[in-house]
Amino acid sequence: MSKVKYSNIYKLKKSASVPDFLVAFENLVKDYISTQKGFVSAEIGVDGEFWGDSVVFETMDDLKSFLAASAKPNDLALAFYAFLNLNSCKTNVFSIEKQYAK
């Protein structure tokens, strides 16, 4: 079964509280993203000043459904976005057709 990874890379606003930002991400995932059809997993990480998050869905149709439902951000998404420098955001979609064992 294919999986689709939706990733974002961004910088936080200079005034952002990292602990509060992480809580906002956790709440967004737990109370909204994880309830969407085809949700598999979500993660967040940091490399210097750049943060990245990714969400994995079962299929491209599941991701498209999620993006359509998220076109008008809810309060959880707005709380998360409030920490981001939106001018620094880059988004990528990666479809995994086949996985190979090491």
C-alpha cells in the first residue's frame, strides 16, 4: 500500500516560545489531524533555525481530502500558525510507492 508524506519546513517567529509551539503542534495533531481519514503518523523536528513537520497519510486521496478540509484553518491550526514565520514556509508532498528492507 502506498503512503504519502506531507512535509513543511519553516522558521519560527523570533518571539516564539518553543515549549508553547510544541504544545500547539501536539494539540493540532491529537485533536484534528489524527482524526482525518487515512492518517498514519506525524512528527516534528528542528535543525538549527529550521523546523520541519511531516504527516503521513495512507493515500494521495486521503491527503487531498485533508487539504480540502483544512482550506479554512480551524482554531487549532491558527494557534499553530501563530508561531511560524509564514514567509519562510516550504511544503513538499512525497509519495512512497514501494519500500525496501535493508
